[in-house]
Amino acid sequence: MAKLNINGRVRDANVPNDTPLLWFIREQVGLTGTKYGCGVAQCGACSVHINGEVQRSCSIRVGDIKATDKIVTIEGLSATTSHPVQQAWAALDVPQCGYCQSGQIMAAAALLAKTKKPTDSDIDQAMTNICRCGTYQRIRAAVHLAAEGRSALNRASKARS
Amino acid sequence: MKKMIFGNAAKISRRKFMVSSAAAGGGLALGMNLPFLSDAHAQRAGTGTEINIWVVVRPNDTCVIRIARSEMGQGTLTGLAQLVAEELDCDWKKVTTEGLTPGRNLASKRAWGNMSTGGSQGIRQSQDYVRRGGAAARMMLLQAAADLWQVPVAEVTVDKGIVKHGPTFRQIGYGKVAAAAAKLPPPDPKTIKLKDPKDWKIAGKPLKRLDTAAKLNGSKIYAIDVKLPGMLNAAIKDSPVFGGKLKSFDEAKIAKMPGVKKVVRVKDSAIAVVAETWWQAKTALDALPVVWDEGPNASQSSATIAEFIKAGLTSEQTNGEIKKGDALAAIAGAAKKVEATYSTPFLSHACMEVNNATVKLSADMAELWVPTQNLEASLAALSEESGIPLNKCEVHRHDLGGGFGRRGGTQDYVRQAVVIAKEFPGTPVKLIWSREEDQAHDFFRPISQCKATAALDAQGNLTGMHIRLSGQSINAWLNPAGVVNGKDRRQLQGFWEEPHDAQIGYTVANSLIEYTMRNTHVPVGPWRGVNTNQNGVYMECFMEEIARAAGKDSLEFRRALMKNHPKHLAVLNAAAEKGNWGKPLPAGQYRGIAQFMGYGSYSAATAEVSVSPQGKLKVHRMVLALNCGHAVNPDQIAAQVEGSVAYGLSATLYGDCPVEKGRMTSLNFDSYEIMKIAEMPKVETVIVPTYDFWGGVGEPTICVVAPAVLNAVFAATGKPVRSLPLKDIKLV
């Protein structure tokens, strides 16, 4: 039986090895912030971090994950919705329906972990998640805002409260 | 209502008020509902006191504003709350909302009115009565304070939920007078005066959405996330060919697969597998041998459909026409004739949250958890399909992961879920469609073609215009009563002569605009912007061709035809000005412009594009101007405009649902490609509200996105684009 470390907690994966990580997270672990959108790694709604890399959990088999791999879902990104990306998203009112935003936030957080000040081109390359409401313009602005740091975030939050 | 001036005005009994208000036909919900103010309702509002059906006030001054319409990202929840809070004069920082359920609305004789959320009507159709609800609650709260202090209510003022009596320096919060206010009779509707938008402090401001926090940390529960004790999960496959039937299946082959509980035939065309988890159900369904009776539609394809629709461009019979003067004669005698034929494809909605519905049926009760744009239609479908009376049914509200017109009246997935749940009495069953099922069984944006002919005189003036639309009718599929005497006005949306909703912005002396109905076997339905999408492309791309044939500037040519339509013209001018029309662009960039009307609002756009020598299109910047009458939250209007660009541009670049062997073939995002952030242009929104009407916001602007871009492409390449999507077209 595989063992999975999700948000710092190790769990037994009592499912067939070919079960997608997404459905293990949603149906066995019960964390529903990670979304099903396409099942074929196209839309990114199911994005999670595995050892700091953003991955599409719908297309990763539970059996291919090692017990030492550290999986982080949207619920584990921060304890109090305080990650700079989450704060920037709030400051600019990025979400519309919100369904894809867990994945968008996880993709943005992974980008900023590697690239402190991403350019528009960096964002274009890294942010390939689909949003049907069309929040792309605000996502771009929010990634830049998150990259600017705490003081910019605080200013932006106050500007529109 | 004289007595109310000094309080103790309980002369009109609640019941009497209800009767008189209903008899007067005023239909003011807050009066009509009073008899139904039960303890159960008060409990649901927490510790608060219900002032009227729209407003509950808690002891800590928190104001709970009730919301009837669905929230699917469009911001209606926040906008409606702003309107109520504005009239209530409460503290916006202490506002929270409570979503109403259709069972509760029904039990209260629909006191909260229509719950349907489509046609960009969430705010414009309910703004009057929700504002009145807020104002009436304010009047009652002020009266209660005046009574407490034994002063005339005219001496009492309120600011952010704090009632003040200036002369005696007394003040008190709404929370402390709520209980007394609730005991007062509601004010005479005739005495309710709504604020002038000029005085708005909460409405009209770019306030943040009330529903963002839970969307940032995974805690928001969409219907697809619902977890109930003992819940089972179902996966479903409907006949791939529309109109086909389920012939047979071999249940034994999958019966022993992990978690599988049952295989359920769903009506005559679909098969579902129920298992402990959805992944088990889907895995088993994929392994289940199924034989379909594909029926006569299996011979249909994109090619046969295109031929069928093309024939409608020249057919004798039409199904609706708007006629002025003699267009055909004008064209026959034209100095110069302009002709073009256009086409647009079927499109799916592709909401990010796939269709799903969780149903629990007991002997005498039915419950449903579902993403729906029409809670009451969901309730009706639940009752009809389960056989359980309406008053024993309830729908639990969940904000939708996208709607775009897909989840209104049809309720197909709700009906399926009920059929499945009938096999498991007392056990909740969650049906989730796979993305492939969602793409295969949409109610698609109707396919159509357009043949357009125009007459120019020797000076390049437009003297006649003939537009023939041929395509599928939404009404014929979903609302046959909407086709009257064989005529279907809805397909001519945006060409109507009548003002206010989807009026044509041009005056052409001789004009004939016709529609020929060509219904295929593919289900069709409303898709964000509905027929203004196709009609906007046809009208505005053709107008561009006419202007160029006349040798005139695209903007000036349009302006000359719009003198009788000042609102259309003002919006076009606003887009042109902010879009720097006529000013130089960086080398290789070109501009396009378009205007059109839908959903009671006026829209125009400019687009700046470049086309590489290899034919690769880039849209750099778009400016969209909108007059929606009243602007309730400018920042959320901008968000909707930005979203309409993404939805509209995605369709322009990639959107197509081809048909082969009678079925849809683009079944996931690998083939039904969706625009990503890299292709998102910079969008600037210009809101020019005139405050003399209430228009929609969610849908209006999408109809100018595609034509503005296509007209810019025309400017860049010198060649008009006449069919969509662009991915199928060689631009250079």
C-alpha cells in the first residue's frame, strides 16, 4: 500500500495504484479544494505541489508517488490564507466563479517560488491553467503584485477595502 | 399612514396589509410575505431579527441581506447586496448575505420573486423590489428608534447603521432597534422613495466582492464537492449520437469491479454506473460493454449540416423578417454592390465545474444539491422526476463553477440524477459528468450562416442592405412556444427595430433582415450573449466590408448611419476615443472597431492586433465601452467585460464543436482548445452609464469582441474573415 504525505500528514493510500492522485485527494482524503476539470492534464484545475513543483494531479497515479514526496494542496498552501499569492488574489478580486482558482493560485505560488520577479513572458509560460470566466488579466496583475512583496500587498489591500 | 410619524402605528394588521397590497397589484414582496414569517425562518437567519423578507438584523448590527438569484461568478450577489445596503443605509463592513432556497420561496408563495439567473437579468429585473425592501427596512428601523426616543421620525437620521437624533445627541445601532422595528407594520409602498443614484454611497462604488475569501483556500463547497453520510457516486454515458438509444449492456463484466453497486439504465438513452467513489464508477463505466442503437442521425456530419444550412440562405420560406423600404430594389439599382457570406459553428459552454447533481430521495422527501442558474426549475425537475410533491422537495444552494447559459431551464443532469437515486432510496447519490460527457451533451450555441448584400450609391452611401440568416433556433429546441406562427424573432436578436433590449444601431433606408430556420439534430441553447454573438459578427464584419468598399473610414461610416441612435453612437464614440481611433499605432499593429446591442445595454469595442508573416495573430489591446444604464459596481462590471473578452476571444480563436457520424468529436480541452493567459489582450473598460434605464452586464459586451478583432485582422491583412474559428483559417 502506498503512503502519501499530503499537507504534512502521512496517509495510507488504500486504493489501486492507478487511481489518479486527484481523486484520492478528493474522495479518500476529503480535501475538495483541488478540482476536477478535464482529467487529461489540460486545464490545471487539479494543480498541486509535489516537492515544490506544480503538477496536475488528475494525471499522476497514486502508485507513482513515493512516501518521501511532499504533496501540498490548496488547503495546505498557508494556514490562514496568508500566502502572498492568496493575498494578491484577494486584493485585486481575481476570482469570478472561483472554480479554477485553486489551481491558478498553486501555479502562481510555484512560479514565484522559483522566479521572484516574473516577467509577463514568465507568466505566459508558467500559467497555462484554463479559466472560463476569463480572469486572466487580473491573474497577471496579481502575480506581479504578489512578487512586489508585503508592503505593496498591504497598499493594494487598503486601496480597495 | 399618518400614525407612523409618531410611531405605535400598528393599526394596519399584517394580514390586512398583505391582502390590500396583493389586491392593489403592487406585488411588493415584503408585505405579501409577512404571514409567513415563521420562527423557522428567524432561526435560519441565526440570532437575527427579520425586518422584512430581504433584511435580517443581528444584535451586533450585522445586516443579513437575502439573495434569491444564483451566483456563478458574475458578481450578482455582491451587486444585489450593494443595492439593498444602499437603501438600508447600513454599514457595508457589517453586511453578510443569505442565499434563499426555492423550496422556501415556494412555501412563501414566491415572495422573493423569480430566482432564474439568465439573460443578464439578475440585477436589472430585481433591482426595484430589492431596493424597496432595503428602503422599507430602513424606514421601519428609523421609526423604531423614533418611537424609543419619543421623537418625530423626521428628526431622526442614519449613517452606516447608526440611528441618530441630532437635537438630543442620542444614537443607537440598528441591532438594538431591530426587534421593535420588526413589530412595526411595513410602510405604505407609496411612501418609499428610492435614492437618486447621484447620492449613492454603497451602490455605484467599486467595492470588493463579498464572496472571494473561500475561493482562495479551497474551502468553498461547490455542488461537486458535497459530501453526505453514506453517499454513493455515479458516472454516466448518454448515447454519443444525439437521438440514439441504449440497446444493451453487459453488467456482469463489471459487477465485480471495486466499489461497484449497480448499473442503472437512465431513461432510454443513457447508462450509469453507481459505485462507492466516482473514480470507481467512472472506471467501471469505461469498462462496461455498451451497444447503442445510433438511429438515423448517425449519418449527420459537419459537412451535411453546413449544406443544409447553406440551402437556407436562398430558400423561399423565411421564419422572421424585419423590413423597411425596398432593399432588393435598392440593391438591384446600386452603383456598387457588396456581398459576403459568413458562418459560425456550434460551441459548447465548457463550464469549469462539469455538470453534477446529488440527489437523496426518501419516502416523502426529495433533496438536491446542484449547480443551477434556475433554482426553481431544478426544484420542478426534482419533483416531476421523483414523483414527490413540490412542497416535499428542496434544493440546496451552491454557487456555480460557471454557468454561461448551460444550467438554466434544461435540468437534464438533474433528471438523470433523480432516475439514478430512485434505485437507492434514502441514500444520497452524486452524479458527476466526465468532461467528455459534458462536451458531448451540451445545449450548444446554434450553428448559422449569413448571406449579406449591400447597395452603395455613387457617393459611397449605404442605400440598401439585405441580410439573410440561416441556422438553428434555440426556441425550436427549448421553447417551442417562442416560435409564433412559424416566426422566431429571437434569432434576429440585435437586429430588432424596437428600442431598449437588442436594437439595431443603424438606420438604413432600405433594409431587409430575414431568418430561415434550419434545425439540426444537435441540441442547442443559450450561450453567454446568445444570438448577439453570431449576429454581431455578421452585422459588424459586413459593415466593415461595406465601409471599405465605400472607401470610407470604419468609424465615420458607422457614425453617419447612427444619428437616430444616440445611445449606440455615444458608446461607439467612447470606445473610439479611449481606443485612440485614428491615432498612430506601433508598426505592424492595426485597429478594428465594432458596436452592437444586447441585453438592454449598449456595447462597442476597438481591438489592436498584429498578424505575423507566418499568419500568427496577436491581440494586443482591446477597449470596450458599455452603457448599462446604472453601474452598480464598476469594478465588477470591468471584471465581466474582461471575462467577456476571454470567452468571446476564445470562441473567435478556437471555438468549434464539429459533428461526425452524428456525434460531437471535440470531447476535451485537447481538441476543444480554450484561450490561455498568454493570449489575453490588455483590456480597458469604459463605463458610460446614463442612469435612465437598467441594462444587463454579464452578456452585452461579448457580441463586440469577435467583430472588433476580425475587423482589425481585416485591416492587418486586407482580407475579410468570414468564418470562425480563426484556427481553421490561413490569415496570410
